[in-house]
Amino acid sequence: MKKLIILMALTAHFSQLSDASSMPVEITGMGVFEGETVSMLLPQTATYRRTVKNAKRKEIEHLYRVCNGKNKKTCGYWENTNTKKKVASGTTTYNKNKHQLIIKKVKKTDAGVYTTGNKMNAFEVYVFA
């Protein structure tokens, strides 16, 4: 029953998207419960971005750099683009074989719109308590 409600909510949300000219080229989404794992089908890139809303409903952008062996000090975590500080998140990795950005043990604060670094693809994540 919960999955049906989630599916209905996602369908209603995406049907309200009307102006595709200002949206990324491709947008998909998924609803998960806190503590679960979410896998987002996104192309491989050096960076990913997400737009989340804080408690005051203000949009905040976070940046994630994929580790490549040369950037050990600045990779593997979500960073607030304004404050340059690490932000709390589930464990994030990228699976090159499956072309998926994966977040394990999702937190409520992980809810938002995830994009590639160039913002050409997007994936919206809803987190239910």
C-alpha cells in the first residue's frame, strides 16, 4: 500500500512539470524510506550536484566529487557550495559498471534533485520517514 501511495505521489508531481525548457534534459525520480539504499541512473562524470531544501525551505546546492586517485582530500563527500563545508549524508559512491550514483543508509537530508555536474540529467529523490 505504501509503495502505491509513493507511486501516485511521484506521478502527480511529474505530471505538474510543464515548462520543459528550463528543466534538465532528462528527469526521473524515486521515493525511499530513511535507512534504505537509493540507486540513481546517471552518466559517469567527475562531479554530481544536488539541490536540497533546508528547514526554512531555502534551496541549497551541494557538490560531490568522485574519487579518482588524485583528489583524495576533496572527494567522496557532499559539500555545501556556499560554505565549502561537508554536509551530513548517507554513504555515496558511483558504480561505473552499472552507471549508478548510489547512496546507502539514506537520511532525510538526502532528499532533493540530483544532477550531473553539467546539470544535463536529473534524478529526484524523495525520502520518507
